Amino acid sequence: MKRHRIFIAINPPQDIQQELFAVTNEWRELPIRWTKPENIHITLHFMGNVDDDTLAHIAEVLPLAAEGIEQFEIVLSRIGIGPEKGKKRMVWADGEAPKELAQLQQQVQEAVENRSHVLENVGMSDDNGERSFVVVDPERSRGSRLSPGKPFRFHVTLGRMIPFKWNRLQPVPHIARDINTTFPVSSVELMESELGPGGPMYTILSSVELP
């Protein structure tokens, strides 16, 4: 039976994806695998590899997860290197999470995890090593279980360091910039990730519009 690598995400408009990609131009020569513009997204919840039946269940509960959430805006205010703890291995954009984003993430998590038969590894991530919810890249997700009661944080992964090349750089490059990028959130998508010769390819399987 086919397995599907699944996550739930917010996809910024194409012009915002292009803007975020372009802002990293000055660091393009560094040993970093940059995220393709069309792959730039905010992950709300990562499910991992699931079968067809489980995929159908996830698609079924996604509209429930978005109930009561109206359209809102996300503001990205800075680009930097993360995670804050441990080895730095990503270039990301982040900002303050609006209350609607925090509520949406919580509802997505609860809607999926309440279907206890769906997955064993729902919500797992090792993107920053912290035991709190963070937005993660589904191509790298595995590791720590979410813990309730931790602050909600998010980031948008723009690139990943190539470790054996990055660690040889002296001095270590400084990557930091203030930005002011605002975009509307009008939908939530169920996504599938497939690895190809040119890197991961993301497909929207279903979409829930926010009122």
C-alpha cells in the first residue's frame, strides 16, 4: 500500500514566496541549500508517512480544525540563523505569532490527535530541539514529542546549511536582516511531500478556505 508523507500548512501568496527568496540573494554563494520559492510555507502540523485510509481521515478532520478562524495576517519581521539552541543549521524568517495563528495551530493539532488511530508520530519534530510546537520543514521532521503549555513559536525555513562545508567557514558568516513582510492567510492546506532528483516537491491535496 502506498504511503504518503503528509503535513498541514499555510502557503503564502506567490509574490511573498518570491520576495522571501529574493531577500536571501546576498548570501546565495554560501554553502546553503536554499528553499525553492514555490516550497516556502508555514507548517502547522507534520504527520509523517501515512496510508490511504489515514490520509482520508486527516482530510476529513481538517475542516473541523479551521472552524471559528477567520482570515488574518502574518508579519515576518526578521531573517536570521537558527535554532536558538544547539548547532545553527537553518536560515529562517520569523516574527510574532498572531493569536489567530496560535489558535489555528492548536485546533489543527487537537483535531488530528483526537483521531487517535491516525498516527503514532503526529506532531513530532526536531527542527530546533525544543519540546514546544514550532513550524518545521517536513523533509527533516522526526524527534521530540510536543509538550503542552510551552510558548507558541513559528519560523519559515528559507535554507539549510550544508554541514561539512558550513563548519569549515572562518569566520562564521553573519546572516541577519530586519524585514517587514506581511501577507494574508485565507486558507489552510493538506500537503504531500515527495522527494525528487531536484529536492522535495509539494502537492496540495485539499484546501480549507477561511471566512
